[in-house]
Amino acid sequence: MIRPSSGLPVYLYTGPVDMRKSINGLAILVEQEMALSPFDPALFVFCNRQRDKIKILCWEKNGFILWYKRLEKHRFKWPKPDDPATIDSTFLNRLLDGYDIQPPKAHPILHYRSLF
């Protein structure tokens, strides 16, 4: 199985992306929407509205690399647009494997002043 290399920062574009976009269209999203440089040593991850396709953009020395994964049956556990948009390569691999990358939330702490 071919996977993006580890050790690079991973930035998620949490909004839906038209998967007809290729390298140039995704690089423009990185520059204009994410305010980052697509030439930085990082992985930029995009998902479509149905959450069954992911593209990963990366610059390597003298050209771009574009990974593409399409699920045949299930959906990626994609974060909501207001969730943090930076993960590490471990969580990227978990995302690609179908796991939810959001940590589980505990019940809220309750504060009482009396029993009745």
C-alpha cells in the first residue's frame, strides 16, 4: 500500500471540494483559502461533499504529487468545518483507514449546590 510519508505536517481543508479539481485548482485553494504555501513541506488533504473521495497534495523537490483515494462503499469520518484543520501523519493514516480522527468527548462536568 502506498501512503504519504510521515513526519510532515498535515493540513485538512475541512470544507467540501469538487474532486474535478486537479493540482493547480487544489494549490490555489491552499494559497487563497488556507493562506498557506503549496510548496511548503506539508500534506494538504481535501475531501468531497459525499465524503467518499480524498485527494492529498504535496510538493516534492521538483514537482507536485497528488494522491487520490475513492471508497467504494463507506464514508470518511471527515471533521466539521469548524474543527481543527491540522493533524499529524498518524491521524492521517487513521483517517485513510476509516477511523474517526476526532477524540471522543467526555460527559460535561456537572456542578451542584444541593441535592434538592
